Amino acid sequence: MDDLNRTIRDIRNYILTCARGQLRGESLIEGLGRLVADFRQNTKLEVSLAGPKEPIADLRQVNALVLFHICQEALANAARHAHASKITVDLWSTSDRALLEIHDDGNGFDLEGCQQTVGHGLANMQTRATNVGGDLDIITAPGEGTTILVWVPRGTGQENA
């Protein structure tokens, strides 16, 4: 019964993710706020979000969307695999980068063993970041939780987030 309830919750989260997987005229921090609120409601996990009150100037929309999708994937992984009870999401910027850190207090995992798996969501996150000139670091170990730190460049673009 627990497996069935978990599967139903995963399907519901997947449907919500598809429906709400875009920034629709929102700034990145507004989109992350919506994502975190939806995630909190559907998982009942403790999730906090910290970031600037104002949009990050000169952050191209495509780069903001990369950070949004990486956060989405990281939250889904924490719910499905980490058995975390607390997750923090922090967004900040420097003069040339926007940075996002997602940390959970879950199980952690063996990163080297995981990187051998084909089709893993972590590889998708890395690809998303590097495709826009950014990078992603994963800090984890069994029993120690997981931290995902991703950055993307800021730059002039017609669309800001």
C-alpha cells in the first residue's frame, strides 16, 4: 500500500511538474517560490527558499529556466531517493553569475557509482548547466545528504528573469 501511495504521489508530482515547468512571465525567484510551494504542498517536506527580492539583472531567460529546471530535478530527486526531511534552496548572484544551491539532509549517495548509470537525472542537470556556459557541482556521501551547486552566467540579453 505504501508503494502504491508513493507511486500515486510521484505521478501527481510529475503531472504538476509538466503543467508548471516553465517561467511564465515570472522572475526566477518568483518561479522558484512557486516551485517550492507546490513541492512543499505535495510532499509535506520542510523546504525553505532564500534569495533576492528583486529579479537578477541581466540574467537571460534561458539561463533562468536552466536554474529553474535544475531545482525542479533536485527537489524531485530529494523526494524520491534521499528520504530527506529538510531541503534548503538558496539563490544569489555575483557581478557575472547567478548561483543556485539546493541542499537536503537525506541519505546522500555514492557519486562515483551513480555516475556510471546511464540516463540519470544528475547527468541531465550537468548538461543543462554546461549548455549555457555554466557548471554544476554535486557534494554528497552516503549518510551525509546532498548539495547541488549550479551557476550560470549573467549577461546582457533582451529577456531578464
